[in-house]
Amino acid sequence: MTITVKPRHPALGAEVHGVDMRQPLDCETIQAVRDAWTRHLVLVFPDQDITDAEHVAFTRHFGEPEIFHQTSLNLRSDRVKEIFLVSNVDGENRLMKPSDPSQKQLSSSRQWHTDSSYRPMPSIGSLLHGIEISRTGGITQFINMYEVYEALPETLRRQVEGRRARHDFSMLHRITGAPPPTAAEQAAMPAVWHPMVRRHPVSGRKSLYISSIYNDAVEGLDGDAARALIEELSVFAAQPQFMYRHVWEPNDVLMWDNRCTVHAVTPHDPDERRVMHRTTIVGSEPVVAG
């Protein structure tokens, strides 16, 4: 395959053509995708009418897919265990209400975060397939955290350099009102501490590493000060010059790097169906401080 890559925003995001996820990929194509991913952080693959099995197979070119650890909210596909369900439609094809526990938890995605930061070795990246997309919202926004780090005012930079933040999966319960993790789920995923500035293992660049839906503490700060710092950093990051906003088309597949981006989705009409399937690539190294 010969691929073409067209940037969509100066900070991050590029559209890729010439890749058919239904077909086997040769080594040259895989490397070309890797190179584009390193450069643009978020890749858009339009018109990928793929099955879940093909989605997982494509993901495996870049690492092993995670198996979501939480089983109590039916957010993991029954048919393909590597698929995480970002959907407001249940297994019987019925629209779920915002009060449904799974929908409460998914509502956390409206805040800036990076996937699986609550793991000891956080995710490398994610791939999201838009099967039924929203026209009333549901725009997925991405931020280049390299550029955010480089632009930090000195007062903020001093507060994050050499510090760690805690990432706790159970924060989702506290911020959304979704059911708390079961004892087994909590034991499987205890809170972890990661540096607030990390160095990317491929690019070598430093980025700010925060995840507001999981961060509940910062070293050396009390609870109020920690929350205020994460909020101030999130507000600073959410500036247009750092952000690509993706308006979905059916069968778009987005692939993003969780090590140097954060993302959030805009609200949409809860009476509108939105069905999206995600794979998440298992982390291969601990977070290394800048």
C-alpha cells in the first residue's frame, strides 16, 4: 500500500489515505503509519467499514490490545473482548437513558483525559471506530500536550516539574455518580502515581501528563490545591492553538497517542444514537519523567 498523509491542524491531527484495515498490511505500510502517528499524534482513517475482529487485528500491528478490567457495567463487548463500547445503545439495540450506570460513567469523557492513565504502565494509544455517529455534538477534541508543556508559564512549569500526580480509576464514581468499582475491580486497579512531565519513548520530547478524570492528588499539595492545579493546567491546555476538533463521519477510525495527548468529547442529544467501538493498546513502558 502507498499512503498519503494530509495534516488537519497545525498542532496535531492528520488524514491518512491508502490504508484498508480489512486487508493485511506489509511492513513498509505499518512503518509509514507509525511515522505519521509519531509526527501528527492523531490519525484519521476515513471510510473504514470494518468488523470488530478487523479493528482488533489492525490494532495488533501497533501493540497488544487491552482487556478492560471492569466487568460490572457492560462496557466490554461480549463478542470481542478487546472492544470497549463507547455507546448509548445496549446489547438489545435499545437506546439507553443518561441515568443508566454505564452512561453516567461514559459522561466522564466530556472532561480532558488520557486513556488508561490509571494503570502502572499506561496505554500507548487508542483506536476508535465511529459506527453510528452524532450530528448534534459528539465532537472529539484532542490537545497536543508537547506544545502545552513548552508553552507553560514559568509559574505553572515550576509546579509540575519533578512532581507526580495520582491517577485513580475510582475517581469516575466520584465525579459522575456511576456505581463505585467492586472490591475485585478496585483490587485489580489500585491508584498509581505518575510524573506530571513525561518523556515520550519514541520522539524523546517532553509533554505535560495529566488526566483530569483520574487525578485526585498531587505530591506536596493538599486536596484543594491539587484540584486547583489540575483545573488550571486543563484550562491552559484547552486553547485553540493546541487543539484539533474531529467532526465524525460514519466509519471514521481515529488513532491517537495517549502518551502525549488528552481528549474530550462534546455533549450530544441523548435521544440520538451514538455507537463507537474502541481498542486501547497496552503500555510497554512506565511513565518516565522529563
